[in-house]
Amino acid sequence: MEYCCIFHANLNYAYLLPEQYEFVIRESYELILDTMREEFGHMKFVFEASGFTIDRIAELCPDVLAKLKAAIDSGQCEPMGSPYAHLMMPNFPAEDDAWALTFSQEAYERHLGRRLVSGWNPECGWRSYVPQTFADTGFKQITLDFDAYALSTRDAVREVEYNPDKHACYGLDLPWYEIDGTERALRFPFKDVVPGLNGFARTDRICQPALRWLMGMYDFDAYIEPIRKHSAEIDADHQGALIVFAEDAEYIGTSGWFFLKYHNQPERVFEKMPDAREKLCHFLRAIEQAGGTLVTFDHICNDLPPLDEQYYCEDDLAWHRAWSTAWRETPESLEFDPQIDVLRERIHKAEQSAHADAERQKIRQAWFHLTCAANSDGRWPPPPDKVHPFNKQWVTGHLDDCHKVLSELGV
């Protein structure tokens, strides 16, 4: 049986302050890279990072960037990418999303020497143009969400799992429909989500137990049992694969904002987790002892036989059986997004009259600041229902910078 671990690294994190960036890079990202190299050099893994995250690793910890590059160059690590400042893609026009992905691709080329082909869709937020935007910016495959797919396509699942509250960012406490252990949509890729872009699905049925085990809420059997269940033998030439970790990398090494998000304890963000390496090794050895192996996302999407069915997800859905509306209608979104709309129109006006290279470069700067101002964690929906002052400053700073650039262009 083949398995895939995706470590999602994002320094544009609510309640994560710049003075903590190096701590997180060292305690989480470097720990993952060192553990995989030193203990599991025969296993492959996926390291996903936004363009902003890669830029900060290069700036603050160039030695960690060197370790990441070495893992990629050796073939052990598959790099995966996402929008530069982690915006909620369905809440903004496709044009904004394309610029955000482009700025990330430029960061990857700058620091990793390549543009990336595997993409991470933040929060699995969905709108019909999202996959096409990934395809248009050079990606060949993206992460999908099985739970949103099942809600959108299967009446029996929808009857049990549908979350009617579009303002809630989580539906994790709703009951779960019992999915069969041979579920093929969890084991095989979807071909041509849009032409030329394949996808493979994660599920909270597995990834949430992983998170809760790492934070000490579950024992190990509660994590490994869903993996065993969904590794059931399929009467086919290939047993398929399974994503067994697709969560924030920060939860390996630190507590991230688990205690903030689930227990409303903001004083407990990004605590060091001293048993992180031990837990990571324990899990990977259990996979190995069961006869499993870790593979890349690229391999799953392109080498495994694809499903006969087409991927479909209802617009506005996101992971955790939530809706992207939860991010779009926070007080911060209602404050910031109209300003972004005005700035976007000013950019369009500037584009119509730009002729010189210097003007076009300034327009790119304006797009950069506008898309950074769309950062999802500056629109904080979970408890404690308020954005950290730094995250608001991040957004307002980029709004001001965009305005300044456009003023210099005379629009």
C-alpha cells in the first residue's frame, strides 16, 4: 500500500508574529527535514510552502533552505506550492488568484531553482475557476477534498454531513457518514479536473485524527485505525494510495494554534512540543511495519490508474465541511475587501495607460500588495473571533503600499 504525507508550511499564520518565524522554522520545518533525512531516507515526502514562507526561510534560515533544496534535489522530497500570501481563493476573482500563484512560482524559481507542478489549494476552498487558475500558472495537479466531493455528489452523505451554517468555519462536530474502506475516490486520482490538471483527495476522516493525536487528545490507535480501515484490499491490479497526513507542518514541532482554535486559549499558541520527533518516527515506523511506503503526490496523480468519474465540488465549499463564506463575511473581510475592490479597479485603469517597463513593474508591485492584503488569516473566522493586531497590520500595510504605488502611477 502506498501512502502520502504532505507537510503544509505557512508562516502567514494567525497569531504568529515575525519574531517567532525562526522558532517555527527551526522547531517544525527543520525538524521534519532532519528526521526524514536521518531516520527515513528511503521514504519520500511532500513539503508544501507558500511563496511568502519560502522567502522567509531563505531570509532567516538559509541553512534550512539548503536542507530543503538538498532533499528536493535528492528526489526524497517533492515540493508543493500555493498562493503567495495564503488567500482564500474562491473569495477573490480568478485574476487575483493567478497573480498570487505567479508570485509564488517566482519565489520557488528564485530559491529552489524551479517552478512547481503540484499545488495546495488553501483550506480546499472551491469555486469553479480555482482549478483552472492553478493550471494557467503552471501546475499539473492539486490537492482536493474528499469530504466536500462526497457532500456534493452523494445524497446519503449529504443527508448526514451537510453543514447549513455558512458562517461557521468548521463542521467537524457534525456526524460522519460511514464510508466504505474500499472507497476508490480516496485511493485513486481524478484525471483532468480541468484539462491538463489532475487531483487527489485528502479527508478529515484521517487528517483530523492525526492532528488530535499530535496534540495529545487521541491515542495512537485512534489515528492509525482510520488508516487501516481505508487501506482495505481492493479487488484490482493496484491498491491505490492514501493521504495519511495533510495538515499544517507547524503541528509537528509546535502546537500551532490548536489550543486557540479548538479551546479558545490564545495564550497557548506555538508552544514547543518536545515529543514531536518521537511521534513522527513512531507513526512512520508503524506505516513501514505494516508494509506501507511513502510516495510523492506527483506519482499518485500521474502513475496510478485514474478514476472513471469526474471531480465535482459545490461552489463555496471548503474543507472541514465548512464554507468559504465564513472567511468572506467576517468583520475584517467586510472592512478590507471593498478597499481591495477599489484598488483593483485603479490597477485596471493603470494597466490601460501603462507603456514603459517602469510603469508595468509598478503595476506588478500593486498586484503583489493587493494579493498579500487578501491573506486569509487577516480575516480570522474561528474562535476567539478576533484577528490578532499583527495580522490586521499585515493587511492594512499592504493596502497602504498598494495605494502608494498606484498614486505614484497617477491613478
